[in-house]
Amino acid sequence: MPEDEKLSAAYALRRAMLGDAYVDAQQADPNPTMQEFSDYLTGMAWGVWTRRGALSTRDRSLLVLAMTAALGRMEEFELHVRATERTGVSDEELDELLFQIAAYCGGPAALSAKRALLAVRAEKEEG
């Protein structure tokens, strides 16, 4: 697949998972290098989601959640928790993921992820 088609597919999936408002806000920066940076990140990070392979969208979502929690990237963790309704990851799976994070990444990472998860759930209940 040509690079421009790969990037288009990556943007389409990013929009489907995170919503138009999020992607549009990321692209609204008037700095010309920000569009190039956005294209780079989208092609790299979301391009891997568009690969035909043995991993489903649900599997990729769980992996991203675990990796962002392990790295302490709670803003990204919360973003991907919000997307789980579209990736097929259930609330029960998110709860179970906290145990995996605790076992392999440590208690502090799991506690941070749990706080972030609870914040997203509270946000969802409010509105």
C-alpha cells in the first residue's frame, strides 16, 4: 500500500477510535511543523493498528493500555480507556488488566492506572 494510503488509513482509524474532535484539536495548531509531527505520530502509532495480522483491535487496545500504564503515561492511558467502547475491551477486562499491570509493572503503576480508570468512569457517569 502506498504511504499516502497508509497514512489515510491510520487517520481514519484514529478518528474512529478517538473521535473527530480529538483529532481535529490535535491538528489545529498553526505551527507548520505540528502537522508534520501529527502525520508522523499517526502514521507510526495508528499505522500499526491498521496492519493485517494476528492481533485484533481488542488485542491491540489491551496492549496499548498495558504499555501506557507501565510507562506512566496516564493521559494516554485515559485516552485509550475512553476508546474501549469502540475497541471491544470490556469494563471487566479493564479491571483484570490492573492485576496484570500490578504483577508485571508494580503497585505504583497499577494504582496510577486504577485512579485514571476510575476518573474516566466517573467522567462517563457524569455526562
